[in-house]
Amino acid sequence: MKAEWGIYKYPLLVYRLHTIRKHIYQKVKNLDAFITTADEPIPFETIHNRNYRPIKHGQKWGKAYTCAWFHFKGIIPEQYRQDHIVCCINIGGEGLHVNEHNEPLGAINSRITFMDYLQPTWDLRVIEIDESFRCTGIVDIWIDAGFNGKIIQPFGNARFKYAYLALCRDDIKEFYFDYLTLVFAYGACADGEIKNKIKFLLDRSYNTIENFMPQQVARAQKIISAMYSLSQSPHDVFLTAVGQAHLDLAWLWPMRESKRKAVRTFVNSLKNIELYPEFVFGASQPQMFEWIKQGQPALYDAIKRAVNSGAIELQGGMWVECDTNVPCGESLVRQIYFGKKFFKEEFNSDVTTCWLPDAFGFNGNLPQILKKTGIDYFCTIKLAWNEVNKFPYTTFNWVGIDGSSVIVHMPPEGDYTSGATPLCAKRIVENFTEKNIYNNALMVYGNGDGGGGPTQTHIELIKRQQKLQWLPMVQFGKAIDYFKRLNTVKNILPSYHGELYLEKHQGTYTTQALIKYYNRKIECMLHDCEFLATCAYLKGFEYPHDFLEKTWKEVLLYQFHDILPGSSVKRVYDECIERYMVLAQTLQTMITTMLDYISESDVANVSCINTTPFKRTEYVKGDSSWYWCQAEGYSSACMKPVDGNFSVTGGDSYIENDLLRVECAREGHIISVYDKINDREICRDYMNKLVLYSDPFRFFNAWDIDSNYHTKRKKALKLVDYEIHIDGPKVIKRNYYRNGTTTLTQDIILYEGKPYIECATECDYHETFKMLRADFAPSVYSPTVACDIQFGNIARSTGDTTSIEKAQYEICAHKWVDVSGDDYGVSIINDCKYGHRVKDGIISLNLLRSPVYPDPTADRGRHTFRYAIYPHKGNLKSCATIPLGYHFNYPPIIVKKEVNIKPLITVHNNGVVVETIKKAEKEDAVVIRMYECYGQPTTATINVSFAYNSIYETDLLENPLQKIHGNELKFSRFEIKTLLFRL
């Protein structure tokens, strides 16, 4: 429950507030209202050529996402032209007031928070009248409007409520803010004596304003001003109030509406800056700034002036406030690279704070990524949402898997849309666990999610709290200044090691599977394109910087924390998937262009390009022929067709290659996996059992999974038919499953020489409140499971005893998870899945969900995905899980040309993985990024096949740190190194 709701314990005081407020804006006369509507935004250039119809109070004008232009006209009566006359307008949606040049003048925002009910007007719907209108008496107002649902929910109808001229009683307005502050202070006060004095002032001042005459209001205001002298003992906690809007770039509305919300939000903030010189507005997400730059250049210029004056603080170095569970490590690097680049180029500002108030947990290698991109501080509130275990700290040093550390502050209120009331300040003090170490905390206030930012009420409350000594002292300020002060005591702050796991929203690892499929696919294609473009660049081709930057930025946008996790409305995913398909096509075209350039001939040779850092030896199929591919990491090889006998066989219930024998039950699942080399049975009970679990509706339906889902009703998919196929070195058992209208076809595949069982799946999914999972019960046990994450891996408990273990019933991993016992293990490798449960000896891979909110069609439809079972001798370090994870996600590129790419880089250490090869962003150089993958300090010798002048180690932003002499590199555990080879 939000802190400010506490005033409803005092219904009499709430009644008085509403009574006072009703007298602030006194109606003078209605305005004439006209409207034109469309499904999409109507360009300003066309508004005078459209047909308008009159609209009456209460009349419906649209449904969710309907757009409109409103035109209001009227005459200010002569007797009011010297008074403070305003327009009170409730269009039943959001709107932007513009002048004749389409330059924003003001914004109308929907009611989305409790504090909106406490505005001087009901909601945020007052437009100040321009001086020219006041002189002529003619009112002529244009509003670019949109309806985004009731209370930001994507349903309901837009209805025009009112538009009238009103006399603003500024004296009553001031008294209202005083009274509102004191009502909240009454609720927050724990001192009985002061509380009684507050009640006396509230009663006496209110009883003075019998009919709200100016003299009565003046007397009441004089009475209530005594609140500032109730105590001379200053509070020992100080709060830095940071205004912000936390605009979701898509969520319960499409991205096109977020662009409009961004404009309205900044218009509000600039108005506040004009009214309150001390006010500071914080804004993150360069993507939002770029939208405004493109669509509203005059507004953007005003924003730049406000940034330069210090009134707007640039927060968060990422391109968007992204998810940090699902994006790959390179994506997170590019989030920060392009985010910081934009702020530096546009505002000459180097942002050193990561601002992710609302993302759904944070991977264990994020501290290293932040530190090596010049970010020292991290702000979120999300761990306050834990459902089981209260997170132990609000202010601490966060230590990542490599030992890197950043300072974290979680605003103790647990809210990024604070009401900025005394009740909010009270909650901050109560929750501030480190106040005995450092007595300053952040209050992050303003309307968020749907944008808008701080309102006049927020700011007026803070101004008054500054003078109430018996409350925590609140000062307007910047987050970065707070963190710099906090940095002075970092050595005595507590430390927290490893990932910041959110005990909630674990369904976001799986929901909207198609967008996760495309995100992985495009990440891999970008990796391949950059590698091949580098090869072409080394041969004289112009590196496609602009193309890659544009592509990356669009991919980074779709990694926003309500898009990629699967928690947005259907339209968002329809549009994203359409764009992903275009991106895949353009990337493939660019890859083909690179291959054409670096090909040495068009003779009838067939080449295999290995874009992974690990040697691959395997059979691959080109057209109708099989070839033997043997290529070192980051190189190519010519292939020859292979003919002859292969050892793969298959029968009614089994398939077999030279390494493994797999037997299946009549129901389709695997009941035996025999390792022929190590004479070992891997299957304890079953493997690859496809099970539909109950996944009932929850309030956060797309976000959350029932923690006890595995104990509830479940049903294995029914096998209706199967086939056995042998194709050269490949044997397939094709299973056909059905459940109602859901159909699933799965190829269980063994290849000659490959040590894993591939499960290639096509599913036409039509379930509701069900979750499809692949369950595995191997014959190995370990108290921990190793999980692939960004630039490393993390060990998590497989126990289910402690409250922390129980709360981590679903975990996020990227390419693989591995359970290894003393001398043997099993890995589950995948090409687009993230949600896993590894408890009670069962590995469960979450394949598909079927929530109904906010997208009632989520995950219904066709899906393609692959995963593999890899049994192995030894542990993670001695097996091939990590190389196979790369091979599985980056298949070899086959071309009918002769391509000769020598191994671009060779690392003589299996514990060092080369993740990225690209041209440097800012100079004539090649950048190679690598990391230590086993969590152990090591030394690696490197060799490259291209000529260079010098080598520098850089940070993740490619800024040189030190010159490298020789070819031997030392790595600490999970260390990421970036090398720059100047040519």
C-alpha cells in the first residue's frame, strides 16, 4: 500500500480537503468544444483541413488508443479579464496544448495515481490562459489528444467531461496546500503532544472559513502557519527529493503513444521549472530524448537549456531502462555505450548512475559491466517487491561475480512514484536500514509509468515540509549529488554479493516467447554481422557503422523492461515482431554482402564459417548433400561432401549414434539415455517429458508464476503418432503430440559424433492459464546448478528448504544450465529459452505460458525452438557445455563460395571465451572482447592473424586504459577484457 493512502484513516480531514478544493476554481462559463478523431495520431499540418463536430459533456469519443484533436473556443467575460482566469478541461484522456506553430504550451494528463485525486483540480487539467487571450478576451485552444484507457488500463471508452473558464482563487489554493500538508503531517506524527497541536490547528483554521471569503481565508492561513513553529528540534534524517516520471516506453499502450507521453511529460516538467526555481527533474532513457529531438525540436531546445542550467538531471546511462535478465552481455554493453554516447554528444554530460527503478531483478555480472562503462552508482526500488524475504539493505555495496563493486541505493520508501507527503517521509525513515551509518536517503517522487512526472501538489508539499522541523528535512536535489555524498562512506556500508534476485515476476523469463526468440536470434545475427564486417573491413571494405548503430538502437529499445519480459499489450508485440522480421532480413542482407566481399572465388566450393570462439567439427547439410565441417574459432573452412556408412540407427522405441543410445516410452518421453563411452545411464526416471502445468490467473498475470505450480494439477502432452527417419549422419524420432487444439511436433535427434540429444520443436499453442515445460530427471545430483549468464555463470542452490531457496523456484539462465555431481553431469542447452526450475532432482525448462493480461493472446500461436540434453563426464570445467552452448546458438554459415578467413584470434586457454569481434567505434582499430568463463584466475596467450601497430586494453566503452606488451594476458575470475588493436 502506498504511504499516502494512510490519510484515509481520517475521513473527516479528507472530507474537509475536498470541500476546500472545490472552491479553488470557480466556474465562469462553458467553452464551445469541437472534435475530430482517428485511430492514429493526426498530423498537425492537417488539422485545419479536417471535419470537426461539436461534442457535448458526457459524450463518448473513442476507445483505447483513439486519437483526436480538440478545439475549444470562447469569450472571457469583460468583468473577469483582469482576474486570474484559467481553462479547466477534462477531455477524458491525455492531451497536449499547442500554439499555432505546434509548439507545446501545456499538457493534460490522465488520473493515474492517488495523488491526482488531491490536485487543486480533480486531476491535472488546468490550462493557463495566454496573455494575448486575456487582452482580447478570445479563447482559442487546440489540444492533441489520446485515450489510453481507464486509469492507464487498456480498456474503457473516452468520454468528454467538461471545458469551462474558471476564476482561480489563489488564496484558497495556497491555504489548500497548507491544509493538505498538515493533514499528512498529522497522519505521520508519532509525538502525541505535537499531534494534538496539529489537530487544533486543523480544526481552528477550517472552522474560520465558513463561506470562503478572502478575509476568512487570510485568517485561516495565518492560523495554520503556526505549524512551522510547533517544534524546534530538527529531525535527524535528511531526504533528497528527486523528481522524475519513469515513463514506460511501451506497456499498456503502444510505443507511438510513449513518444507523445514523453512530450507531455517534459512540457509538465518545464512548466514546473518555470514556477519553482529550486525544482529538479530527473530523466533517463536517451531513446526518449531522441524521440523528442526528432518530433519536437523547439521543446528539445528548451530541454537542453534546462539541462545546462541544472534544472533537469540526466539519469541512467542506458539507452532505455532495460531488462537485465534476458539481454545478452553484449546488449547490456551497447545499452550503456549508446546511452552514454548520446548524453555526451547532446549535453556534454557523462552519466555515472545506472537508473533502473522498475526492472525485474539484476544479473550477477552487472556490477562489472557498470564499473567498466564508467558507472559507479545504481538505483532501483524493485527489490522492495520481494514476496518472501525482505531484502536486507537499502544502501550497500553490490559486489558482482568478478568482485567488481558499485554503490546501490534503493529509496527506502520502496516507491519510484512517491507522493512526497509527510507519510512518505515517515515510511522512508522506518525502512531506511542504514540510517545509523548515513542519515540521508532519496525520495523519488512524481507520477510514473504513464509519465507526467511531479505535479504542483508534489512540489508544494515538499516546500512546506522543508519548514516543518519535526519531520525529516526534505531538500530538492540531484541523484548524482546524493550518490557522491554517499560515496564518502562507502567503506562502512554493508556489502551484498551476487545477483539481485527479485522474488517476484519470474514469469517474465518466459512470457511472450516469440519476442524472446527474436531477441536471441537478432543478438546472434548482430554478433555474426560485426565479425564478418570486421573481416571485410580488414580487406578494405567500409565498415557499416551507421547501419549497425541504427539496428542496435532498435534492438535495445525492444529490450525495455516491459517489452522483452513480456508484460505489454498485444499491439506492442505485433509491432515488435513485424520489425524484428525486417531487422532479420536486413541483417541477413548485410551478412551476405560481407560474405560476397570476402569470398575469393565463385567456384563450386562450399565453405563453412565458424562465428564462435570454439573449434567445431561436425556434419552439416548444404542443400541435399552432407559435408564434414572442421573449422577453428572465428575462421572458415572449405568442405567436401561425405558419403559412406554412418553408425546412426533407429527403431521403434530407440535412436542411437556412436556415443549415445536413447530409448523412449510409448508416451513419447525418454526413459533411457545410455552413455556408451563412459558406460553410464543418465536417466533416473524420465527425460524430456512435455508437461502442461496449471498456471492460474494472478494479479500480475504476465509477470508472475504460482510458486507451487509444480504441486498442482498437471498433464503430460499426449503422443498421437511418431516416425523414425535416418538422413546420413542424422537419426530422428519425430513425435506428434496433441492437447485439445494445441499440436506439437518434436524431432528427437542424434548426429554422428555429437555428444548431445537435440530436441527440435514446432508447436501450435492454444492453451489458457497453462504452462508448457520440458522436465528432466537425470541420475546425477548436485547441491548447486551452474547457470549461464552474461559474460559468465552463476551457481544457484538446487535445495528447497530455506526461505531463500523456496523463493527462487524459477531462475533465469541463458544458453545452458548444468548439474554436475562428483564425476558426471548433465547440461540442458537451449536456443531461446530463459526460465528454469532446478529443484528436487528435476530440471524443468519453461517453454511457453498462456496468461491473459495484459495481452489476452500471449503465447498463443506458432513457435519454433530447440534444446538439447548433453550428458558428460566431469564437471563444467572439464566438459564441453560452454563450447556447445555457443555452437548451438551460432550455427555454421554455409556458402557456395570459397571463403578464406584465417582464425582472426586464437586464445590458448579454454577458460577464456572471445565474445565479440568488431571494428572500433571511434578509430581505425579492431576491438576484441573476451571473458574468463570458469570463475578462476588464469593466464592466456593470444595470437591474431591480422597486422596491427599496437594493442591497448580498454574499458567496455573502448577508452584505452593501458598499452599491452606481449601476447600474454592475466585474467581474474570472470573478468571481462576488451582489447583494441590499432592498425
